[in-house]
Amino acid sequence: MATPVKVYGPPMSTAVSRVLACLLEKDISYQLISLNMSKGEHKKPDYLKIQPFGQVPAFQDESISLFESRSICRYICEKHADKGNRGLYGTDLLSKASIDQWLEAEGQSFNPPSSVLAFQLVFAPLMKLKQDPALISQNEKKLEKVLEAYEKRLGESRFLAGDEFSLADLSHLPNTQYLVTAGKRAELFTSKKNVGRWWAEISGRDSWKNVVEMQNRPA
């Protein structure tokens, strides 16, 4: 039997949850190794050997070590192309290119403002840090512009990269989950017909429901 891959980090992390959702979509066995980040376990020498920046997640597949959640997801999909959701990273050159361009859009356009908002609205209160209303407002406006482009695209296709759920959609789940729930900014998404429909569909997938369940378990 193949050795399960290892994922280091807490499921509360948006980057860790992205990788977990991908593994579940591809039906790949894994071992989740928790790190106590409040005690600095992610900065210890042994961990820095597999994640040189001391962040999460880190990923090990036998002798292979990887970091950066989107790269890990691509690796999982390419290595296990015939397992689970076979179309998650496309099945031909054109579908892969379409998925990649929307993954880039997520990483470069959607992630920056949504990450700021997730931190300010959700994590700052948990960490007893003061919120920055000006920064929140500024990034709400930035995200609104991104979602306007998404609204147009999702009026043309069921999902971002086409008519099949893909890694491009999956990559949006972690930040959006926090904004819609604990961040109380659901209206940013549900106020747009196509974006709202898309969010309801992708967040209702069994893989993501399982990740959210992991996030909600007592530490």
C-alpha cells in the first residue's frame, strides 16, 4: 500500500485547507500533521528543511517535499490524473490553460484583497488585534471590482474555467468561506446573481464540507 502523503499545518489555515480540499477531490489518502504555530513549531530547524519560509502548508510525498498550496495542488492533480475528480486540473492543453489563467486571477487579483479582509474581519479579533476600518473599506472596494469581472464570466460559463468544477474554483473556497461566514460579508457574493449561484454550488461540494467540518472541530 502506498504511503499516505503528509500535509503539515492546521486546517484553519486557508492554504492548508486548499490542499486538503484538493486531496479529497482526488480521493488521495493523507496524514494531517498539526503544528502548534503559537509555540513556533513552524520555525523550528526540522520544519524549515521542508518549508524554508516557515509557513504552512508543507507537503511530503515520500522523498518529495513541496510548499505553496497552489503548486501542491497542481502536483497532486498531475500525479494522480486518473484518480477521483479526473477533470480537476483539466484533461487537455486548452482546459489546463483555462484553469491556469483563472488560478492566476485568483492568486493575483482575488487573493490579495480577500486575504486582507479575512485577516481583518476574522483573524484579527481572534488574536485580540485592532481592526483597521480604512483598510477593510479599501479592500472591500478592490474585491468588489474583481467580483464584477467574475459576475460577467460566470454569466458565460457554469464555473470559472468552463462548465466543469476545477482547481480554479476550488482555490477560491478558503478565503470566501471565512468572508461569507465569520467575516459576515456574504452580500459581497450573494448580491451578484452568477457569483452567488457559483458560490452556493462550489461550497456545497462534499470535499469542501469535509474540510469545513475539520476546521470546526475543537482544537
